[in-house]
Amino acid sequence: MSSNNSKEVMHVVSTAEHNELVTAAFIARGFNTEEARAAAEIAAVATTHGNRTHNALKALHLDELLGSAIGNCTPGAELIKLENRFTAAEVWDGNKKLGQLVAKEAFNRAIELADKHGIGMVSVDNAWHYLWGSGYAIDAANRGYIAYTNCTSTLAEVVPFGGKFPTLGTNPHTWAFPTTNELGFPICIDWATSTVAMGRVQQLKREGGTLPPESAVDADGNVTTDPAKAVSLLPFGRHKGYGLSLVNELVAAYIGGSIPTIRGTQASNPEEKTTSSFFFQIIHPEAMSGNAFAAGRNQKENVKAVIDDILGHGNQQCLLPGQLEAEAAERTQQAGGLLFSTAELEELNKIATSLNRPALPNIPYNP
């Protein structure tokens, strides 16, 4: 879910100015205009929805440390769409292309397949980080589809339950459901399988915060709440998060992903692969309908009735997944631009300075 401290000073940056800066930053690293714009757009979508762990700073940081700078992401690479015998499923060789554009195209293709077959699936081998899965899934849900994606994270940063050494990625799962007509927003369930994402560690380090208990360990394997000392993460829910993270590793293994502990590195064995894997699935709601809903309800009415029952019986104050993101998107619209903390704005302006661009204007947000 999104994260905003209501007491924190925030600043308004127009989406256009943000996207121009981020696009310029990726172009300066050799990416073509289409790739750079896709990177800027999904970063803006994340910030629009209040996500501060997978914004433009995260995208550029990842590329600088683990992406194009060391050959794990190739600017201008071409997708290779592999032949197979299945009409509702496609497999692509991502060819280390920037993940944001790959994910956008993969979900669009899965939607085309679902329109024809009821379900559409795209698996991507040799992939590079797509940033924020919810951005693509929410878009698909707003278009009327049930969307799911998972991926293997760039690095193995999570210690399996009962273990000592990080051998799993933070490995997120994202589901989104087309409930905008019923609720005003899509239900979107998005979680890293670690207690926190590494992007959250980086944010708290930048903002001077502390980590939740039992979420990270230091270099000696001791549990720590200090983001500056955290080197590895722990799975959420102990064995449950471990199992869900394992799902991603196994899906990737079936697609073509290799050994987790060398992913995102410069492997010494040239026969090994260091890339991530993506999995995308779209379901057309009509393809699931048994057309036998109780009390004469249609499918949408039935979905609303189920949600109302879950939030009834004294549960009216419970939040639905995706609700905080929807509220953040409303704040963004009311503010007239994207909201960034003072520290985030300073980092963005360092990027502007490095590109000989003017600083982003300092416009305080006054809700």
C-alpha cells in the first residue's frame, strides 16, 4: 500500500516536468525515447498513487547500480517473441530490454489474448525490472479485466524462513480487480514477499526513519531496525512469505530463469543467466461467470454484494487493498501535480543539475 506521512512537508511537481526530467535522465543513459517515456510514465503513476518506494528515484537508482551500467539492461534492445503452440499464451525473450516498456506491451498483449480466448498469458525471459506492478495492473483493471503479475526481483535479498543466507528475491505479487463501478477504484493487492521492500529500506534511510521489527538483518545476520545497517530482508509471515516468494522463483524457473543467488550480478560462469523473469495474466470476467448468481444478481452486483458483506458486521472501518492508492491519486489530482518530500525533491534536482537542466520548482503542498 501507499505510504505518506501526513506531517511531512510535501512539494508539488507537475507531471509534465517530472516526466521530462526522468525521460531526459534515461535518454542520457542511452535509452531510446520510447523506453525513456515508458520509464517516466510508470514512475509518475507510482507517485500519483502515493507509492514512494518505486518512483523515479528507485528506477534510476536500480539502473545505475544493477542495470545498464553493468550490462543487465540493454538500452534499445528488441523484444523477441518466441513461437509456441498455444493460442492464449505467449513467451517473449525480453533481451534485457527496459522492463517498464516490456511490461506495458505484455499486459496490452495479454488483454488482446483475453478478449479472444477469455484468458491471456505472457511470460518473459531475460527481463529487467519493471518497477511497480500495480501501475500496470490498475490500468488493466480500469479497462475491465482481472490482472495478475509476478516477477523475480533483480537481486536475492531475502533470507528463507529458517535460513541464514539470502537466496530469494523480494519477489512481488500483484492482483487487480475491475471494481471501479462498484467501489470507485480497482481493488489492487500488491505485496513484496519480504516484510518490507528494499525500496522501503532505501526510502527510510533517505528520510531518517526506522524499519519495522523482524524485517531485516545486518551483515552479521542479526535482526535490525536501522535501515543504514540492513543488508538482507526477512520474509513476511515467516513460512507464508517464504512460500509465496518461492512461487516466483519456481515460475521463473519454468520460464527460463536461472540461479537466484547470481541474478543481477556479473556471473563468472558465462553459461549462466543473471536476468529476471516476468509473468503476466489477464482474465476476462465474462470467462469466469457461471451465470447463476444468487437473488437474481448479475456478476457486478454479486461482486458488490460480497464486498459489502465482508465490510459489514462491524467491519465498516476496514480498508480495502487499493483504497489508499485511490485516495492518494485523488490528493494528486487536487494538488495539480505529483507530491514529493523535501528529500525526494532535492534528489530529483541533483539529477536535473547533472543533466544541465533547470531545477524543478519548489511549490509547497498546502492541502
